Amino acid sequence: MAKVYDALKRAEEERRRQAGESAVSAPSMVLEHPAAPPEKKRSSFWKRRGSRKGRRHSRSMADEINKRRISLLQPDSYVAEQYRSLRGRIDAMAIDRPIKTIAITSPSPGEGKTTAAINLAAVTALSVGRRVLLVDCDLRRPQVHTTLGLNPENGLAEILNGGVSLEEAIVKVEGIDLDVLGVRKKPDNPSELLGSSKMRDFVAEMANRYDRVILDTPAALGLPDAKAICAISDGTLLVARAHNTSRRSLRATVDELDSRRVLGLLFNGIPRQRGQYGYE
């Protein structure tokens, strides 16, 4: 992991340098407040402004969702090729030991673990003759079904609590041979469910049914959820974001999890250089 820590150190130094430059070059501004317009116009102004903000927010949300599923929307893109390379590396590791269930986590929220889970599952499902299952194990802040535009009638919690079969909860992604088990209802006891013997049995059963199972977990630090899932998976993929993830939090995550199960680290958010394959 030494190379990873060196890369994070450089990212931190670059972030501090950029922050320092911004602080120095940012101009100060003095705003003059004009007299308030009549109430009717003022109300109309704020209504229009609120409408514009709402549209901008909607566009921003749509753009963010599209980024998370880029391998589905742009299968020939540079990013999709990087996920294919990741798939190839995992397949090479699987020659020496079975890697059918892969937990994907990150130190903190917002570092791209769900994006990695969705795109790795998508490019793996494109392999000929492979059965792939993507499971949203984040019972607190699920995002998989929203990103993929799915509306599950049942989810992981309903299966673990009993009374619902896998067939009643699985949703297939249109246009690709990918099964998804999302989250329908957020349970009151997520940690207990994910750390239960039922969850262990469920993962073992899925490993028998599918060629590859991708488990999108909550962030690793601060909650026991990710640790419980990683402990029953064949391997764990860590996700870190450039200019965001600190070396301290990454070290803490590695210490928290079983390092023997860590397959590697996906360094997310690195800008491409001109001349790289697939540059647009």
C-alpha cells in the first residue's frame, strides 16, 4: 500500500496548494443593497429564482446519476475501459483463489464506492456467459436502485427478515444481463441484519447461484456494517478519491478490515492527461 499512500500524499499537497492559491487570488467584493421592490415584484422575483435553482439542481442530480452509470450509457468510453481493466485484474487474481463475492467500500461517504460497484457490475455482466448480481448493502443511504432507475417491490432487508424470496426481490437491468437486489425499506436494525448469520448464509447462497456478486457497502469508518460484509466476502475493493481521501482515513480503514481480503484500491477522481487512450 506504500504507493497508494505516496499518491494520497501528493494529492493532499496539491489540494493545499490549490486552496492557498484560491485564498490569495480571490477578490473581495462589496455588495450594495438596492431599495426593496414592491412586494408583488419581489415575490415574483424569488419565485423565478427558486424555479431556476430547482432546474439547476435537477440537472445537477441527473448529471451525477449519469456519471455513476457511465459504463451503461457510454460502454466505449475511457472510464468504461478502466473498469474493464479492473475486471481483468480481478479475474487474474481469481486464478489463484476463488473470488466470487466482492465487497466495495470506502473510508467515508462521497468517495465513489457506489459508482465503482455499479460500473464494475455492469462491465462484468457484459462478459459472455456470466451471471452477475449487484447487491445494495447500504441499508441506511441506498443509491443503487435510484441510479439505475429501478423500483424494487422488495429488497435485501425483506429477504433477511424472512417471508420474501430472492426471485421476488431481484430486478433485472434492461439491455444487460445484470440482476440487482436493491433496498426497498430501511430497517431499524441495519447493523444487526448485515452482521447476522442470515446475511452470511445469503452471501454463500448467492456465490453458488452467480459467477460474480458485487456488494455495495456503507462507508467503513464509524459504522460496523462494512466490516461485517467484508468479513464474509471473498475480497474487498477499497475506493479512495483524489484530493479528498486522507492517508489517515485510508490507513484506519485498512486496519479496520481484514487486510488479507483486500484486493486493492481504486483511486478515483484522477484527471486524465492529453494523449491517454480514449481522451475526448
